[in-house]
Amino acid sequence: MIMASKSESTHNESDDESTEPIEPESALETARRQLDHAASHLDIDPSIVERLRYPKKVHEVTVPIERDDGTVDVFTGYRAQHDSVRGPFKGGLRYHPEVSRDECVGLGMWMTWKCAVMDLPFGGAKGGVAVNPKELSSGEKERLTRRFAQEIRDVIGPNRDIPAPDMGTDPQTMAWLMDAYSMQEGETIPGVVTGKPPVIGGSEGREEAPGRSVAIITKQACEYYGSDLEGTTVAIQGYGSVGANAARLLDEWGAMVVAISDVNGAMYDPDGIETATVPSHDEEPEAVTKYADDVISNDELLTLDVDVLIPAALGNVITEANASAIAADLVVEGANGPTTSTASAILAEQAIPVIPDILANAGGVTVSYFEWLQDINRRSWSLERVNDELETEMQAAWQAVTDEYEHRDVTWRDAAYIVALSRIAESHEVRGLWP
């Protein structure tokens, strides 16, 4: 059993006390609320906070492609570049029907905070195409990617903006994008994207990195609250790259993973699941329930009485509607934005610590940074070195956030944002404002 060392009930993250049902807030709304809340704990220039509420630029492009049957479809693509005071923009590209301008802006803001909390020399960006990738053949997806690369070519680059995989995209997508960019530039430029296959400049351990960092931070949090990871019960929503890698590593370290899920439902076994025997989404899509003896819903998984809950699927899954039913002792966010601001306030009132996404799943962008360094230096690292360096970076970030958490008596999310915002604000103050 994980017990909080101090009450979190006074650390509400939302000033909205309304009890009326509300729609889940957008990524942009959540990001702005979290920015304002963190800023309230710091003595920084209000003009810097106001600047950070908005992206530097948002690029919207038209992406026409020829389908396999000869017809032409036109899709809309975006690249939101939030802040680059600490270095080039960095963030994923997603292919999903609900990709929108505001979503990209909100997620780009999160990338700014994530890079800063990890002390990486990057700013934040996010982009994508509003398309259902499941409705595209491999050839159509390649044509879409190459055309999208051409449309945003002038605004990306290894020293300007570096995309990476996200929902609906993968290492192959990044390979196509890198090749399209390189062909237009007339030279091979592997550093224009990260998350590529290692054979063309990608880093070993990149795909596993977000899940590995979630496992590392879960272990650190358990130790902080005086609980041995051995025998700690864990429920993980999502069994894709993040969820599966976190589950398998925690299982290997002695935790008891009792529930995992995909879009069709959750496998539940109170005696523990042998995670290595259940295919991840990448290995066999939507296979979790096929291997389950006892199937429960994703909603039920979120309310299981476990030591640790890891939402590692989609955003906005812990909301005002279900937050009071969360029975876990600790929540570690594997997905981006799985907890709304109102839900965060409810969990704080229940004294349930929440380790935020911008810390827990930051392994992806951290190993992307390692990949970028390898591309610049044209020298690859071993998997062992990548994992060792990631462990060092995650522990350093955990310590920085823990120091703020204890010094200021705030929530973990506030502590992470305070670390990030302090670094960003200092950079803005030193660089000043261009006339």
C-alpha cells in the first residue's frame, strides 16, 4: 500500500468549483490552466506568462493525395510551434481524424514544458494531419507523408523544428519524411526527424523510451512513498508502445501488473499477468482481450483498487465524472493529458498523488534528444548507453521536481510545471524581447 507522506487535499489545480457536468476540456484549455496555476507560485514577469499562453506560429497546410483507385482526397495538416527560447522546436506528428489547430497548440505547449522539465535544449511543437490512418493503404500513407513533408519543409529542419512519431505514425513514417526532406535539400539530413529506424540514423531504445521512463518514475514514486516495488499492484490502461513497455519493465522489476487494456477492453487477473506473453499493440493489434480469461471494461480498469494506476492510452480519461471513483493510491500519467484540471482537483482532495505526464512519459523526447545528438555527430550509441543515459536524466528530473514539491508544498503537477516554467522564464528574461 502506497501512502502519501503529506496531504494533497489543499493543492487544488482548478479554481472551478462548479458541480455541473461539463464537457472534457481541450488540450489547449488544460495547458493554459496549468500554466496559469504554476505561474501563481512564481514571481515572474506576467508578460512572459502571457506570451507563453500563445504559440509563436501555427502552420496550416492542404495535403492532397492520389488514392489507390485514382481519386484524389484532400486533407488538412498542421504544425504548431509554441516556444523556441531554449532551442529548436520539438514534438510529434500524429495522423488522427480529430487533429485540429487547438489540439496541436495545446500539445505543443505541453512539449515546451516537457523539454524544460527534462532540461533539454528544445522548445515545444506538435503537428499532424486530420486523417484516419486505418483507412489508408501503406502506399497512400507514404504519399500523404511525402506531400505533407513538402508542405511543411520550409518550417522544419534539424536546427529549426524536429518532428517525431505520435499517434498514427511510426518509425517508417519518419523515414519517409526524412527521405522526402533530404531529397529536396539535396543531401541526407537524418537530424530533421527523430524516431527513425536505427539503420538510417535512429536511436536504439527510442520506441521503448516513453514506457521505460514511466516505469522508472513509477519506481521512484513508490520508493518516495516508502513502498517496495516488489508486489506493488499496477493497472495500466493502454497496451501500446507506452503501456506495454512500462508493464513489462515493471513486471520484470517485481511489480504485480493486474490489469492491462486496449480499445476492446481490459485483461484482469488479481494474481498478476505475465505481461511478456501478451502481445503489445505493435506486435498484434487489439489482442489483449483475446488472451484474457477475465475481461473488464476500460472504465472499470480505471477504478480498480490498486497501488498504482497508469493511464497510458488517450487524453481526458480521468474526468470530473469518474475522478471520485479512482481507488488507486497513486496515479502515474503515461498518456499525454489523461487527467482534466477538474479531475486533478478532485484527486487532490482525495489525497491521491498524480505524477504528471510531462515528467513520467518524457523518456520519448529525451531519447529523441539523444538521437539528435547521434545524428549531428554521426556516431551511434549502444542500447546500454541509451538506457543508462535515460536513467540518469530521469533521476535528475525527478529530483528537481521532488525538491519543488517539498519546498513549496504543492502538487506533483505544480512542482513539475514550476521547474519547467522557472527555466523557460529565466531564458526569456536573459534573451529579452526583440523590438
